[in-house]
Amino acid sequence: MTRMKVRALITLLPSEKGGLPHALPHRTQSLTVSAHYREGDVIHRWPFAAAITTDDWKPLSPGDEDHIVTILVIDDKAAEYLRPGECFDLWCGHNVGSGIVSRRVF
């Protein structure tokens, strides 16, 4: 299995719009990264179990905007989906936010 670490900018929906009901700790495995990319008319999607860490050590709170995080995934498909500039959704039973990969961390 391939281990990949990326930096990303995420935005979480407010609780009243379907976001998380409460904050998550600055280091969490409670969210799934649902990555996708377009190839012609086809959209490819893949869910990744992820370890997400905030760079400022602050919790991930409903309604957060432009929070910088580091995401670690262990999956052979990670290199296909988690490329700089690619967008993804954050899931916790349903869509609770979104993000964009800024760069890979080596």
C-alpha cells in the first residue's frame, strides 16, 4: 500500500447546513476524503480513510473556512486522486465539507 501525505485547504459546512454537529480534535481519523477528478466526460471518485491534522493545532469546527491541514492516506490510488489542484469532499456519514489539495508532502 502506498502512503501519501498532502497539504490541503478545507472548508467545513456549518452545523445548521448539514455540517458536523461538534468540533473534532486537531488530529482526527473521523473524516473520509472523497476524492474525484474529471477525465473527459467521466468523473472518477474514490473514498480514502484519512488521518487529518490541523497545522495550527486548533480543532476542526463546523463552519471553518480555509483551514490548512495535512492529510495522510494509505492507498495505492492516492497518487491518481490527490494531486495538487484536485478537489475533494469531506464525509462523516454525509458530506460535511470540501477541500483542495495544495501540494504533496515528501
